[in-house]
Amino acid sequence: MSKIISILPFVFVFIGIFTVIYIMYMTIFEKRRKKMKDKEMEKLKESLSSYEFESTQKNAVNKSFSFMEYLHSGDYVKVIKTFKDYYGFTHQVGEKFYFACAYFLPYEDGYTLYISKNKIDINAIYLQDRPETQKEICYNLKKFFKIIEQGRFKREIKF
């Protein structure tokens, strides 16, 4: 029994040293991996148009390629009911655009819809999911947008 007790401190020291080395290695490795990923993302961003990048690359946690399961990346959309976005910009009936992606900002219940008129440049529509702002738009997309042509996410549209 006394042999086991005399060996235990060495076992704990070994475990401690191993743990410290492992944590240091993982920290350094993760930083290198992140730098490499950032460089790859920058190269990709330079090689693609703004629209192509936003509609195909998962570069943020709060980014999705669909909005309220109605608009999907690549969809060609027409505004069928005039509305004002969060910043007061009016989107008129007949306005057409390609939907790229949506970002969600939980603190403000805000959605940023990235759109493009020419599949090159990006513009944004800002919506806030609150009753006093654009909640009606967020939950009644079919009243405001008509999908003219589906993008890369093919699905059956129910009217």
C-alpha cells in the first residue's frame, strides 16, 4: 500500500505535465488552423463575386441559406407588396432580385437579407422581427415575395 501511495505523486505530476503540453499544443494548432482557414476564405472571397461568395460560403455562425424556409439561396424573387425595411427604404411592387443568404442578429431580433440584382453586387434588406417593425413581413413572406425561379435548393412550392 505504501508503494502505491509513494508512486501516486509521480502519476499526478505526469498527468499534469501531459495535460499542460496537450493544451499548449491544441492552442497553437488551433491558431494555425484558423489562420490557414482565414487565408483560404480570403482567397475564395477574391476569386468569387460578392453574390457568389455570400450565396455559397458558410462563413459565419449566424448565416443561413434560407429565410423562414421560404426564400432559399439563388431564388429569383419579385416583390408583390410594397414594404419598408428597418431603415425606411421602400421596396416597391415589381422589384426583382436574387436572394443570396440571411444573417440573424439575436440581440436586435434583426435579419439582414443579402440580395443581388445582377448576381455580382450585393445589397441588403434589413428586417426586425418585432411587432412594431417588420414582424408581419418576416412571418408572411408569401404576401410580400413571389419566387419567380428557384435557385440551387430545388423544392416543391405550395401556393
